[in-house]
Amino acid sequence: MRILVIGSGGREHAIIRKLLTSPTCEFVACAPGNDGIAQDTTCVDIFAHTDICNYCRREEIDLVIIGNEEPLVMGLADRLREENIAVFGPSEAAAQIEASKEFTKKLCDKYNIPTARYAVFDNREEARAYVKAQGVPIVIKADGIAAGKGVTVATREAEALTAIEHCFSGAFGQAGKRVIIEECLVGEEVSFFALCDGMSATPFASAHDHKRAYDNDLGPNTGGMGSFSPSPLVSSQMEETIMNTIIQPTIEGLNKELIRYVGVLFAGLMLTKDGPKLIEYNCRFGDPETQAILARYTGDLAKLLMSCAQGAIDREQLTFSSDAAVCVVMAASGYPGEYTKNTLIQNLGNAANVYGVSILHAGTSRAGDQWLSRGGRVLNVIATAGSVRQARYRAYESVDMIDWPDGFCRRDIAARALQLVG
Ligand code: AMP
Ligand code: GLY
């Protein structure tokens, strides 16, 4: 197979590393990729859907794997399918599951999928009155995609009212013109991934993400500062409950609405005392969850994702090692706010030689023989081992070898996993 991966972060680097070990994969390219990915394979600097289609025809690409949500929401998968190119990733209609919180909430209502109680507002006065009536804690969300920044979990009324003000005053652009106010779910948060082939969904893996910027879950929300997999909370029984109460009804509901879902369905769940409830869906793999998940994956990823794209998942490829995997994200100082750029990173080669460790690039650039930071989230250090404790140890051993004075990371990634496994 000749495969094109769309995206440019650590998630895409993880997918590409795995594809490069896949016996059925002959060639992998990444569009646009990054300088770290370019060390492993071809990167092509194209974004426009027409250019991507042309590239696929010219390079005889058999499968396109779309890593990030923007091209999915913009209909890239539909466009490629019109050209008879196999795609792992949902259509524009199916991607609404991530793009529109209102779409997903309505789907949950109609098909009895457990989620937080909610109300939708186009008017700030009504939104304010609702918050005052409901009390705190309460969750305020801008509808649509607001780069992960559109959510406020408010523990004080003033905080909730400020968040409403923010949305309606245009802080999130069009995404904020409609506001969803939700019941605050209490419990443990889990990322759950199911693979979908257009008809059915199959469980793939579970993980935990660390969303806050600083240790002990303090500081602002980020795209994710680290992850571990599997989740000690997702037993086979819990997996069955999640599939039966959340994932299957979603896929059946979408099918009834004449929407076929092909790709990964990523459920952000709260495991509450009343069972798992949906926080949100994403229409793509999680970043940095995927980096930890794929470190444990032992099947043929090219074959697996192609089988989904072709409409019949190849279950034989659903194999994982029993190891635990931990991923520590290294970010540029200042992230998720204004962050430093073009700062020197050294000793990556030695750090990558720690046993059981691999280093993926999320936002680096190469200048001569030097690595520089380019994005907010810059590097992912992933370690696997027989125990979470050992995997953590290895990951931080490698992190500590990286010489990057302008970078930072959380020191408590997967500490929660240790507490959970006891
Ligand atoms: P989202 O951008 O929708 O992923 O939300 C960001 C984070 O806010 C989630 O990962 C949760 O930690 C939290 N969150 C969102 N909705 C709720 C809710 N209804 N109850 C509790 N926490 C929530
Ligand atoms: N790690 C959360 C996400 O990918 O949205």
C-alpha cells in the first residue's frame, strides 16, 4: 500500500512510525508534516484539497489517513471518496459529531445516549438567567470548534457569567455565537477510541489525557500535556458498557440519520457513579493519546485502517502488547499562551536511546544540524514497559536528557495511573 497521512503533529508522527513497520505498507508520505517527520519519511507541503487529490493520483496513493479535524470538517474525506481514493476518516456530515456540539447533543437526546443535561442559548440574557437558576458548578461551552479553548468549568457564578460574556462578545468568533450550558459531570475522565467501518464500531483502545498545563491539574487547559494507556478504569466489563450504552447507539443513530461513519470515533467520557457519560466526541485520534496507544499496538496498522476504509474491519489486526505506555509532552515555555519560538533543543539523539523510549516531533524545525522549537507542543517522549511505574521512569529519564532550557513538561504524567493500579 501507498499511504498519505494528513496532519503535522505528534499524533501523525506516531501513525507514520507505526505504518513504517507495517508489512503491507510500501510507501508513506505526510502532508504537510514537520521537520521531525521528514527525518522518517517524505513530507509534502500541500493543504488545498485539490492539491491533495492531485498528489494522490500522481503518486498512486491507495489510502489517505486524515489525522486532524479541520480537513475532515471541511469535507476532505468526501472529496477523496468522489475520486475513488480510500480514506480513513469521516465525511463532513459525520464530522459534525465534533464540529457541532449541538448536533451531538441532539443525537444523544434522540438515541438515549447518556450525557450531561444541557440547554442551548443564542441570547446572553437567557444564558445568564439559566446559570443563575441552575447554580454552580456548571459548564459553559462555545458551540463549534474553538481550538479546545471554548470550555469553562465554572465553580463560581461570576466565572460562569464571564464565560458567557466572552462567548457572546466574539472571543471565539462564530463558534461563540451559540452557547451550550451543561450540567457538570463528576467522576474520572477517560478517552475511549472505537474504529468504525461505515456499518459497525469496534473498541480499539483507552487512554487518559492530562489537559491542564501544570502539575496537579493546575493552570489553563491545553491540547494535552501527556497521556497514558491503557486506562486502568476501562476493564473489559466497562468497555462493554461503553460500547453498549454510548458507542453502538451513536453509530446506529447516525446510520438512521443516513450518516455513515468511517474512521475513529473518539469519546471523551466521564465515568460517573451512574455509569459512563459522554462529555464530547472527536472525529479523529486523540493527541497525545494516540502516541501512547500506538506504542502498545502490535498489529498491522496499514491493514487495519484500510479495512475500515473499505467497509469491513479486519479484527485480526486488533492486537496490543500487555505493556503500559506513557507519553510526556514537552512544550515551549509560555504554552498554551504566547510561547517562545526558535529555541535550541539538544541531545535528542541520546535521549531517544533510552531503552523502551521513542521521541516524536510535534513542533520542531531543523536548521542545519540543529533542532529548534517551532510550535507550542514541541516533542513527545513515549516509553513502554511492563509496568506503569517503569514506563514513567523511562520516559522521565529520557526527558531529563533533553537539553532544552526553554521547554517545560509536567512531572506528574501517569501519576494517576499509579494511584489507580495501586
Ligand atoms: P472539551 O473541550 O469539550 O473537551 O472540554 C474540555 C474539558 O472540560 C473536558 O476534557 C472536561 O475535563 C471538561 N468538561 C467538559 N464538559 C464537562 C462537563 N459537562 N462536566 C464536567 N467537565 C466537563
Ligand atoms: N487529547 C485530546 C484531544 O486530542 O482532543
